[in-house]
Amino acid sequence: MTDRTSAANSSSGKCFSTLCYSADGSYIFAKGSSKYICMYDIADQAVDAALDENKPNRALILSLRLNEDGLIKKFIFAVRPVDIPAVASAMPHRYLQRLIDAFADLLESCPHLEFILCWCQEAMQRSW
């Protein structure tokens, strides 16, 4: 997403002259010489980048802050079983209920019962 790419794709050669980030960092707002403003959702990309950089604690916080069910479940399955204790111990207490809700939903519909129960056990041990 660069000005040159946008200008090349535009029939009139317009490009972005201003980029702004939302307060939570999940969106980019782009404005150029036209009357339109573009809004790009980068939340999924931020979680993916944290997972790719092997930063599961950051990915956990991002997915829970965004409070999107799909992102939280994606994060849960992206963490290796050996990393679950470390990630669970770094989880802020205020997000515990949201994570429990995701586990409950997964327990009803997911075939990976042992994996989800491992997460539940670690999260409950760390919350006390």
C-alpha cells in the first residue's frame, strides 16, 4: 500500500498525501487530493505479524483487545502446546472472562478437546 501503487491503480493518478492511524492502531486512514477517505483494517495483520515474529504474548493481547471471536480462536490454535503455560501466565486478568468464553465455544464445536482443556487448565492455574 504505497502512494505509487495507488496512483498506478487510479485512472486519474491520484495518490495519498496523508496517513493517520486510529487510536487503537487497528485502522489506517488515508486521504489524498480527492474527496474520498480510505480506511484500511490492519488488525488481522498485526496479530498475524506478532505470531510470525514468535511473539505469542503480544498476539494474545492484540486479539483480546480487538475482541473478535475469529482472531481469538486463530490465536489459540496458533500457540504451540509447549508455549501455553508461558502465554497463559502473561495474560492480564481482565481478559480472562473473554478467553473463557472463547474456550467454552470451542469446547462445544471443536474436535481438539485435549488441546483446549490444556489451555483451560493453564489459564485457570494462572488466574489464581
